[in-house]
Amino acid sequence: GQNIDQPTEMTATEGAIVQINCTYQTSGFNGLFWYQQHAGEAPTFLSYNVLDGLEEKGRFSSFLSRSKGYSYLLLKELQMKDSASYLCAVLDSNYQLIWGAGTKLIIKP
Amino acid sequence: DTAVSQTPKYLVTQMGNDKSIKCEQNLGHDTMYWYKQDSKKFLKIMFSYNNKELIINETVPNRFSPKSPDKAHLNLHINSLELGDSAVYFCASSQESSGGATNTGELFFGEGSRLTVL
């Protein structure tokens, strides 16, 4: 079966750095996405990785290793507004998005 | 202007009733989707429409029927509501018809419709 694993919840301190991991087992791979979802709101796109390596976008970076079936989302200089759920999703060989359950990130002052 | 808008945002109804959720996008996208997000926060795709044709239909009960009068609208009609249908339903759109997202990864979501079945 297809599976996306990410931690259920993480806690970090304002101003610090946090890394949210995602491992996947899917039938084929056409890219991995990270979305941010604040409580009671819609998911919003953060990043897309299809090649191995690190993609940086401001305070957020996303890394992919296809051979390991692994990705992480790195958030730097954490702000209180970064408190949200972070969803990992993989586009499989049929171009269907397989979603993880999300990681709830709690930022403390 | 809201890119993807869906109504109503909240819906509370009794078991056995029939209800509809409407969705409209003004992005000119070719593909629209309905997702269900349950209490465990998993996003599960229900339907996808590309140029008014159904291209994905996951194992969803036939009580759920999507209707797309044009490529800017995708409505979700639910018959004989059950307790397990309680969830947040998200409408989304993308430019490509590749099942879930564009090559840039952007699915544009509506704000969600929280359905509670009593």
C-alpha cells in the first residue's frame, strides 16, 4: 500500500529552527509537496521537490532524497504565526496526490 | 476576489437529509477537486473534474455526486447523509489535469465547508 509518515506533533521555541520529517512509500513518484494549514483554514502551498536536494524559499526550505523516500521541511527563525499543521503529500505514478496526516507544530514564546 | 470559494462554510443537518455544497473558482483552471478531511486530518480526494469530465472517482459511496455545470464550478451533492459524513469538505483547483497538482505544486483550496450530521 501507499504510505506517508510524519510526526503527529512537534513543539519549538520562537526564533529557533525546526525540522519536520516525512517518509513515503508510494507506487511511483512524481514529486513531493509541503502544505501549511492553519487551524480552521484551507491548506496553502509551501514547496514542491521532484529532484534530490534542498530548495530554499525564504525562512522555509525543503529537502528531498528519492533513494531514501525521505523529505524534510526546515523552518528557520520561527514566528508565532508558524504555528500550524504541515502536510506532506506525494504525487504517485498515476499523478494522484497521496497525503500524510500532517504534523501539528506548536510554537512557544 | 476569492480565488476558490465554497458555500456554505458551515452546515448542520440531520441524518437522512440531502444537502449540497457549491464551489466556484475564478482562476481559469482546468481541473477542480473535492477533498474530504476527517477528524484525523487526512485529506482524501473524492472527485476530480477536468473540463467537465470526471477523471478521478475514488471509492466514494454513490450517495455523493459531483456536478459541474461549467469548468468554473464543481458542486457536491450528498444524499441520505450519515453520521460518518461529518467532516470538512475542501474544494480545490489546479491548472493541470494531472490528478492532483500542477508541476509547480499549486493546488488552490477553498476555505472548506464543515459538515456536521446529527
